Amino acid sequence: MNIATTKLELAKKLIDTDDISIINHIKAIFETRTDKWFDELNDDVKASVKQGILEADKGEGKSHSEVMKDLKKWLKK
């Protein structure tokens, strides 16, 4: 299913519903969603994210699959 189909199906469901709680939830999602989420992080978290991006750009760090393997080993201990 592509995004256009999903949007149309959701729009139809929204039009067809009389459930005010669903309508209010959807409205709240749109009202609280922001594209400035990074700007809303505290300075320590921003610095950590930026450091992680720099390390990844240098090829440092581990892939997701490597981290998951390590985590599984750690959890078994």
C-alpha cells in the first residue's frame, strides 16, 4: 500500500467517524507536531547527537546489527 492510498483511506475513516475522541486525538497530533524537534532538545542531547553523527561520518562506531548482537550477549549474562 502506498502513501497516497493510505492517506485516502484515513481521510475516508475520518469523514465517516462521529467518534469525537478520535477526531480530538488526530487534531492534537497535528497541533503538537513540529518540524523543529531537534531545536527542542536540551543542549546535552543535541551535543550527543551531533557527536554521533560526526563519528558515523568518519566510519567510527558500530552498525545496528552489531549493537544488537552485543546487546543480546549482554542480556544473556
